[in-house]
Amino acid sequence: MKKTLTIYRVRRSAYDIKSQKGAYILLEAAIKKAKQSKCNVYDNNLKCIFKYGGN
């Protein structure tokens, strides 16, 4: 069984490609960037993994 590499995308919204601040393999790095950029983190399927809440 082949394991898929997950890329975590830091964006304001799932389909707003222009708002992307970065793409990360490590979830922790993506969340750190999302907090700094006031963005959300999405997985390969554009499912929201981390939602920025302003904290």
C-alpha cells in the first residue's frame, strides 16, 4: 500500500490560491505560519486542519 505525502497549505480560504502563504510537509510548521499570517491550514483534499481564530 502506497502512502500519500500530505502537503499542508496555508491560505485565507481553501480555494483562494492567491492568498497562499506557503506549503509545508510538517503540520506544526504550517500551523506556526498560519498563526503568523492569520490564515487557515488545509490538507491535500482542502479540508481545514487548523482554523485561525485570532488568538
